[in-house]
Amino acid sequence: MKSFFYYITFLLLSFFVTAQENSPFVNGFEETISSKILGKERKVWIHIPSSNGGNKIKDRGNYPVIYLLDGSENFNTVVSITEHMAESNLCPPMIVVGILHKNRLVDLTIGTDKELPEIVGGGEKFMSYVEKELIPYIDSNYPTASYKTFIGHSLGGLTVMNTFLHNPNLFNSYVSLDASLWWDHQKVVKDAKTILPTQNYKGKTLYMAMANRLEKGVDTLSVQKDTTQTTALLRSNLEFIKDLSKNKKNQLRFKYKFYEDDNHPSVRLIGEYDALRFIFEFYKLKIYDSELKNPDFKLDSLLVAHYKNVSENMGYVVKPGENQINNLGYQMMGAKQLAKAETLFKLNTTNYPESANCYDSLGDLYLEKGDKAKAIETFKKALILKEIPETKEKLEKLLKEKK
């Protein structure tokens, strides 16, 4: 049992040495949820995208949700990553739910151990709480979309992989960061050998990250011959990947990476970022300068086709972002491609008919074209939706000129 307790100590220390320094209020807020399944109250940290004003208002759109294990350690980093990526149009704005654990060894392990019967093995009950209480609660109280991602590190990665095998339809994408697949005599790895050949993962995505725990002169090939506990985690992940690679017809979008320059704690941040880039690689819109400069290029057609593909991958209708289209419209207006700018601004008013800013931008386009009558009409429409001082000033100036 010495090696077992070595791993328990390592896992506890790797998560709790800095827990007191973290704050949920930097990027979100805390909710307490009563759980009948667990027989106690559970806390979660929740982040609403800044594009939604950081609040629960449901009529501004629906957002994919990331469910994040070990929220006290991972919440702020994942929120920062998603906000950066969304601002860069690399992924949709997303809600992040950081799950807190009073005892992560209970929540994140499966099976039992005769030496520690009271503090391990509650993983099945915990995931029942996530599926039957937490997710429905979030869906009922927040502006969620149907797309869900599950992220876990270490024992959290073990939980992610166990869910991927035994309940794959619970989430759309799975992120396993240096998962403790050695747990319970590699039970998850052994389960995979019988489950993977029979399972179809169409529409599912899996990303696995592994940290470097190798001795000098050892690589990921030679380590598979090792039998020491020190390399058990890495070897278990490599064995799972080997079995997964044998089943090429399962339609799973899958990628793994060995991070040679990262250890068990540091692989979290870079692994989270790389995983989300992979999961949402279909989201990035590529427009070449030559296309922007070409007056005959149908920019609106490109946008419609791109977001049709995004919608197919997400499983629901995804529209181009209001700011994204607005910025492109002004860019085209600045380049004197007024017909292209008008098409873009009108696309925005179609997609976001309740946005005063969309009509204000379209009014600017009509001003640029010299069509003051349409500009007045459009600015009035914007002010009906929202009192914008700048819009009001432009309208008053036009009305004075009309007299």
C-alpha cells in the first residue's frame, strides 16, 4: 500500500496547496445547490459570458456550457481562456460551471479500497448528481444551449474518461488532462477494451493531454515496458490511446498530446487551451485579404455557409456574432465597398432585430451613401429599441438639415 498512499498524498497536495488563494468572484459568482442524491448542499462557481453582461438574462442568446471538475483550481484559467477565444472568434461565448469538492477522493473515484473505504469510491453517485440535478438546474436557470463540454484533471480526468466510456451522450466533448487511469488497477483502461469496439462516437470529441514524468533517456515508447508505479499514470493513458486507435470506424473526433515540457500541475493550463482549440477548430472564420478587397466577392454567402457548418457541429443554429459582422461592415464601408457593407449590416438586423446598435450602424451606412431619408428612418428605428445618445444626436442633426 505504500505506492497507493504515495499517489493519494501527491494528488491531494497537487490540488490543495493553493486552494485558499483562489477566488470565485474574479470571474463569476457562487451558487449553492441542494442535492437529494448526495444528501447535502453543493457549491458551484458560475461564469456567464461577458457578451451577456455577465448575468442570467435568457433573451440575449444561449451559450454552450463547460462543466469543470476541481473548480477551485481550474475555474479562473478556463474562464480566461474561453473569454479570450470568444473575443478572437475562436469559439462561441460559453458558460463555465466550476464544480467544488469537499472531498475530491469521494467524488472523483470509482470502485473501493479496503484501506480507505470511507473516502473513495463515490464517483457513480457524484456523476448521478451532475446528470440528474446539476445540469438540469443550470439549464433551468441560465441561458444554456445544448452543447456541453466536460473537463477534468488527474482524478478529474479519471472521471471524465469513465463518463466518456459509460455515459458518452451526457456531454458533446470530453477533455482529459493527465488522467489517473491507474486507479483501481486500471479499471477504466480494462473497461475500454470491451466498450470501445462496440461504441459509435459520432458527434463526440475527445482530447487527452499527458504530462512528462519520464526519467532521462526514456521516451513514450520505451516507458511502456516499465512496471514501476512512478510511470503508471502515463502508461495507463498510453494503453488507453492504443486501444482507442484500433477502433478507427467509431467516428470519434480524437486528439492526444504528450507535453514534453510540462509536469502534472502545469499541463492543466496549456492542455485546457489546446483542447478547446481542437474542440472548436471548426468555429474559426477564415477570410483572406484578397476576398475583402474584391468588390464582387460574396462575403455574406461565405458567412452563411460557414455558420451553417458551425451549426451542424454544435447541433443547433449558431448565428454570426453581432460585433463580428458589425466590424466587418465598417471595414467594408471604410474601403468604400458600400454594397458589401450594406449587405453585412442588413444581415445583422435580420439576425438581431432587437439590437439598436445594428440599426445605428445601418443608418451610418445610409449616411455614407447620401441617403438621408433612409438614414433618418433607420436611426428612428434604433431609438425605438434603445435610447442611444450618439444615435439621437445624429438623428436631430439630420432633421434640422431637412428643415
